[in-house]
Amino acid sequence: MSVRRVMGTEIEYGISVLGQPTANPMVASSQVVNAYASATLRARRARWDFEEESPLRDARGFDMSRQIADPSQLTDEDLGLANVILTNGARLYVDHAHPEFSTPEVITPLDIVRWDKAGEQVMLDAARLAQQLPGNPMITLYKNNTDNKGASYGAHENYLMRRSTPFADIVRHLTPFFVSRQVFCGAGRVGKGQDGRGTGFQISQRADFFEVEVGLETTLKRPIINTRDEPHADPDKYRRLHVIIGDANLSEIATYLKVGTTSLVLAMIEDRFISRDLTVQGPVAALRAVSHDPGLAQQVTLTDGRTLTGIQLQLEYLDLAKKYVEDRYGSDADAQTIDVLARWEDVLTRLETDPMSLSDQLDWVAKLKLIEQYRSRDGLDWDDAKLQLIDIQYSDIRPDKGLYHRLVKSGRIQRLLSDAEVDSAMTNPPEETRAYFRGRCLEKYASDIAAASWDSVIFDLPGRESLQRVPTIDPLRGSKAHVGELIDKCETAEALVRALSR
């Protein structure tokens, strides 16, 4: 494989209510999601189908007991919170105290960027629509990972992998990669420690919130490698690697590299190409140590006795990936794989020589440069509260308020996509996965869909006593090439289900 695989992201957004510091975030988040659904989804609103979800199944071969699971892990329970499926195949819902956008399934890193960015625009519109409701105060959303008061919320990635790949291999080879990956995909943070009281700047917003190497939890005792075994596909063929360690990136290039390089490393693991032992001693402590050093000189100790910086550890993976692509694909490697390798090498080289030269590409560097400008101009120490305000303002998704968006507008941040490409992804599904079938059905047959999930669409057809479930267990079936002509031809949901039943 190359960088191409079935993948997606899930981003929880920070939320605040103007003038109401004690406002219930679940209520505010529900207002945001419901406002968007009411304004954009016509006819009936399909509910989310929880039937096939199994959040307590562990990749290590057991199921956690519901009696001992933290309530935050029971994502298969319908809590009555706002939860809708969009015509672009995405899921917009309330995850406990945050509005969350889960992209539809895509197969390239650039498509991840496109639908992830579409999620930002959906959230922006949703907050604006919620504010227009009578009596509602202003609700502001932030694409970040911590309130700097001890709370952290996730930016998760999902990658479909071969079930035949031993999970122990995934843990062994992926842990050092995640410890060091933050040097180019960290979002940057003012403050250290979970409550942010430690002074200074660090590379990653999430690093301080990880406590164990491997585990099933996502909100308590967060693990570097999450063992949740919920494939949303044929479980005999696939596993879905649920990655919870990444930061929420605004930079398109950072997101692109984050998922592109990870997909390449997973391909090497699946093909058993990695022969080097890159295991890190004390990976949780190493993760935090690398994050706490924006000077990028912090070294980690490998189990073979070598000491490497985060950049040097990444260069080991880059070297392997270049050899892997040349060995398996040669001149037939696809364009995005070649581009990811080139950008990966360029970024690591420049991080070694002049990190600030990447202020137009990487979130943490862009944020640090801004903060240093304010510190220099106003003589601010690292413990000055103004710096944390700058930090959070960087992640404000409003174009006229967010510092990231101001940098983009002034040409100081590079982009990979046009506004038109992102706007289209707000309503249109990707064409190469089952998300196409889900999204087109919701767009064309909304009044006849009772529920949907990643692996099914459930129709409620006139004259039928029972609901009709159409399974979508194969993420690569239900694409435009597979069902596009059929959906175009079928004017009613009844006609579609009849044709599919044949």
C-alpha cells in the first residue's frame, strides 16, 4: 500500500458562551448541532444507528466489562444528545461536552484535509446559526485541544488496516513514531502540565494528557496506542486503528503530513518492512519531554542504547519509507505518496536547520512566531495571561477573529486547497468510498431514511411493515463508480431498495 487507505478524522471543538463562564457545555453544544441540522437538513432527520457499535471490544482479545467502564467510553448508548448525519457523509454530533465533526471515509491525505476543513466551515455556520436563535448568547468554537484548566478534548484519526497484522507489531513500531511525530504536527501550546500552570511554550497540546503506553480508554489514563477494536467493516478482514494522540491542526500542510506519514508507516508495518528496532525507553515521559522542548534538542533513549532527538527519530522512519516506496512501487508510486515523502523530508531538514522558516506551514511554529512577536513588542514574560489569550485566539474558527485565519488572509500560511474545494465538501460526499452512498441517499431520499451509521443505511419505506437495512460493510463499495448511476436513475427510495435487493 501507499498513503492511500480508508481513513477519517474526528474533531471535538472547544466551546465557550459569551458572558456565561458556567454555561452547560452540553446544552450549548446541542444548540450548535441542532441549529445547523434545522437550517440545512430538509424533511426527516435520520437518527444515528448505534446497533453495530462495540466501544468496549479490545484489540488485545477481550471485551471490557460495562460495569467497570467509564461512562465516557459507552459511545454505543443513545444519550438523547444532538446527533445528525450530513449529506457529505459526515457525522455532526455532541460528544459529551463538545460538538464534534467526524469526516466521511476518504482514501487520500488530501481528501482528509478537504473534508476536515469542510468540518471547520460546518462548525462556523452552526455557531452562527445557533446565535441567531431568540435569546441565545454568542457561542464561540475553537479548534484546539485544551482549555488550559485541566481539560483536554480529542482530535482523533482512524485508519483501516489488515486484520492479519499482529497488534503487537503495531504497538512496537508505531509508538516511537507517535512520540516523535509531534515535531511537525503539534498545534503548539502556551503552558506546561495538564492545567497549563508550568511556564513556557511546548510543541503539542495533547502530550501532557497521556499517561500510559497502551489501553482502551480515551478520556482517562489516555494511551499512546488505543486498543479500541471497532472496525466499522468486515471484522475478519479489517481493524480500524483508532488514533487519539494527535493535535487538532488548522494548518492544511500539518494535517496532510500527519495522516500521510502515518498511513505510510502503517503500510510498512502491514508489509513487515520495518526491521530496525526504534523502541523508546519510557515513551510516555519521552512524549512529554519532546513536546516541552520547542528548541528540538531534547533526546530520547532507545532500548538499544542510542539517543536521538525527535527529528532524528523521524528521519529514521523517513529513510525506511523512502526505501519502502522505491522497493514496492518504484516509478509507479502515486503522486500523493511522492509528495508526502518530499514534504516530510523538506520539513524535517528545515526543522533541523531553521524551524522558524516553517512558520507558513506548521501550526506550532506559526503560533510560536506570533507569540514571540508579542513578547518582544510588549515585554511579556511567559507567565503573562495575555499569551494564553493569544494561544486560544489562534484556534478561534471565526475568520475575522482567529489569528490562524488572519495569517492565511495575509498570505503568511500556505494552503493546499481552494475555498471552492472546501465549500463543495460541506455538502458533497467523497466519491471513492461508501460515504458516497450514505451522503447521496441522505440528499435524495431524506424523508425515507430512519437511521444510518458508518456501515448501514436504514430505510423506512411506505407500505413496508419493517425497516429495510442496507448494509455497507465494505468501505470501498457504495462509491460513485459502484452506485452513482443507480442512484441517479432511482427517483424514489423504494425503487433504490428494490434494485439493490435484486
